Amino acid sequence: MFGTENFIDKSIETLSSNIPGKAIIACSGGVDSMVAAALTSKAIGSRLLAVYVDTGLMRKGETEEVRGMLEEIGINFRIVDASEEFFDSLKGITDPEQKRKTIGGLFIKVFEREAKEFGSKYLVQGTIAPDWIESGDGVRDTIKSHHNVGGLPKEMGMTVVEPLRDLYKDEVRDIARTLGIRSSERQPFPGPALAVRCLAEVTPENIEVVREACFIVEDELKKAAEEGKTEIPWQYFAVLLPTRSVGVQGDRRAYGRTIAIRAVSSADGMTATYSRIPMEILGKISARITNTMKDQVNRVVYDITDKPPATIEWE
Ligand code: XMP
């Protein structure tokens, strides 16, 4: 079995000796970066600055939630609003790899700026094993460039430290629970955020649609689970598709967007099985999405593919 306590002690020791100066860490609020931040902060204290980049691509209420979590852990942190920069750079991009690489590059640009101001020479990242395995290691094929791997420019001027590099998600969650980090109960969320759930162009309007749809999927599944009608899946969200289809609204023709619902069970994200959500719940989610976003969405579909052959995210 994975020795959580042992890993925590050892990694604090290694981090103290590997980071002689100031360090910066990107904190998304996800379990990986929160655990990496908590461990590094235990090792080097206020020499660590955690930076949360508000990309404009986050889930509903997420920035305020992350602020609360960072305050709870009691580390040195800053919240940077870079949403305009992200939307500007993503204009016109629909290719998934180009999107991921643009986002990765922008993250690094923002961090480099923050690191310079803080005087940091080290960049701590919450990279875990599936991130670099799936980003291609020279042996395996590149499935998708995870933002914290594929986007790294060669000359970034900071030494990268990755304390969780050899771990899988379930192991990181064990550590989070041991450290008392609240995010251990959150579902996984990709670094490029809602951008990879928006198969259309990444605009504030499209992101708002997918943000609201993701919120509805989460809210309805949590309610259904509380009522004992289903289990909470490992990961569950909505995707905005680039197609339009014909529908009716009142007695008028509509030509609206499609939302796909994705829910999977998995242990570590490497393989996944689609969740057998009861039809009644799916129907409720569908009705709420089309009612809330009458003018945008007129069709909802459920993704019934496992990984492989699909991946969990659509991009
Ligand atoms: P896929 O879509 O490759 O995803 O089956 C496996 C798990 O990883 C998450 N994911 C990411 N996590 N950076 C991350 O930190 C990323 O770029 C990224 N892309 C996908 C995904 O949500 C799933 O849990």
C-alpha cells in the first residue's frame, strides 16, 4: 500500500533541500496543486508564493472558493485576474492542441511575471504521472498536451520542481485527506479548465454557456445523490459542442447549440467507464439546461463512451 505519512515526511525533506531560495506555485484549487502547495509551504514557509490565475475559464464561484481554501491552508498567496489576456490570446483557436499549448504558454507568462516580482527562481508544479505519460514522453504517443507539460517553453528561466510527479490521483487524494485539505473531495478538473469543454471558439459568451451547464450537471447530480437516487460519479461535467441543430421554441424555428453531458467512474483517470446515470436524472438535467439557456441550447446528449477509446475530456 502507498505510505502516505512516509511520503509526506520525505517530500518535505527533499523540498527543503531542493529549494534554497524563493519559489512560486500555480494553485488552481485542484487537489494536485493544493497538495503540492501545502507540502512546499511546510518545507519553505513564506519563501513560497501561491498564485491563482483567474483565467476567466473557471467554474461557477470557483475563484472565491479557492480563495477560501488558500486562506484555510494558511499560505502566502495572490489572485491574479488575467481573463482578458486569456480570451484575447484564444481568439479564433479551435484546434485542441493549439488551445492547450496557448493556455500553457500564457500560464507560464503570467507566472514568470509574478515570479520576477516575487524574486523567485523556482516553479513548483502539481504535475502527476498521467499528466506527463499522456503528454508523450518520447516513447508513447502524445494523446493530449496537459497544460502544465506541453505548454512549457524551453527557456523559461525557472527551475521546475514537481513533488507529485510519480503519483496517481488516488494517492494524491490520500495525502490531501491526511493533510486536511478540503479540495480532496472535489472532482478532478483539467488545467486548461472550461476551454477544453468548449469545442467552439473560446469566447466569454461560449464559456458562460458551458460554465452554467457544468454547474447544472454538478448541482443536479449532487441533489440526486443526497436523495439516494444515484452515486456521485468520479467526474461529471458538460461540454459545449460546435454544431448547431434545428429545434422549436414556442411556435418558432430555433437553431441552437448542443450540450453533451459526460460522467465517468475511474480510479486514476487513465481508464474510465461511463456512468449509468438513471434516465430520470439525465432528463431533469436536460430540461434544466434547455430552460435556463433557452436562447442558446436546444439539444442535450449523453456521452456513453468509455476511455479507451475516448478520453474523459473531449479535447
Ligand atoms: P483525459 O481527458 O486525458 O483526462 O482522459 C484524464 C484526467 O485528467 C484530467 N485532465 C487534465 N488535468 N491538466 C490537468 O491537470 C490537463 O491539461 C488535463 N487534461 C485532462 C481530466 O479532467 C481527467 O480527470
